[in-house]
Amino acid sequence: MVRYLDPEDHPELGEERAPRSSPGERLARARERNAALSGTEAVEAAREVALRKLDARACSRAELVAAMVGRGFRAEVAEEVVARLEAVGLVDDQAYADALVRSRFAATGASGRALRDMLSRKGLGADVIERAVAQIDHDDEEARADDLVARRRRSLRGVSRQTAYRRLASMLARKGYSPSVASAAVSRALASWESEERGQEEQWDTP
């Protein structure tokens, strides 16, 4: 019996075979196949897409639904798959949001508005977002803002106080800190640096 070998899977068969399809063409065919599935077959196939996403990294339920719909599955199939994954603990939006907030705050210093924007882009709900961001209290923010400002000290040597203030406040604003927290952190740092510099000058002036 002659066995047919798909040239898409066997490029070594030679140039006389049809050229490989582009990624876009392959995705379009996959979407058509997935859209034609129904019942248990559709749920199982969609579940494989979701599990591959989760194997790569944690995801929100909205991200998983979008991934499955993007592969051609109907929205109701995607919702059913996510509901099953939630039931067994593989999907938990609150735990996902909480972990993201902790990791981003620790790694980059992102806070407040920046964290809310990031979580919103993940498709997380407002209540979930607020509970996650609430893990960071005012004292945490102040300490992290002080740390971020201190790390920029060397790059600001030789610039005017006004320029240093503007650059530092803008940096903290981009990371999501409120104007009051940013202003207080920058003012503390500049006052401390100026005091240190005056002390060093006085040491040099002492006969």
C-alpha cells in the first residue's frame, strides 16, 4: 500500500512538492478545523490549547478564553473549559493577580496606577485588581520609592536641583506612584544628598 506523506511535515521529500504554508495559513486552517468541532471533541481540543498556555506560564481566565477563541473555538466552549480548570484549581484569577503584583513590585518597583493598568490588560476584574494592589500598603510604597530614587543618585551628579527633582518625580510617576508619595520621596532624597555634600565641603574647609 502506498502511504501518503504530507509535504508540510516532510520537507525532505524535495522541491517538487508543494512549498510549506506560512504560519498565518496554518493558523487559518487550524481555526477552520477547530470551529467545525463540537461536543466533547471540541472541549478536549480546546482544553489542550489552554493547558499548553498554562504550561508556559500562569494565565488569567480572560487570557485563556482569548487564546482558545483565537484558535477558532467557540466562546461557549472556551468558557466551559476555563470553568473546569477553575474547578480543579488550575485557574485562579485572584491568586494570579496577587502573585503578579508582588513580583512586579519587587522586581521593578511598579505600584499603584501602573499595577492596575497591567492587571487590567490581563483581563482581570476591578474587584480582583483592587484586592491584589491592596497588598502594598503606604509604608511599602514609601520604602520602595526611596529605594528607586537612591538608585538614580549617581546619574544625577552635576545637574541642578530642579532638574533632579523633575527627573526623579517623573520616574516615580511612570512607575505608578501618586504625586504625594513621589514628591515626598524625592524631597527626602534631595535634602539628604545636599546635607551630605555640605558636610563633605565643610570637612575639606577645616584647617
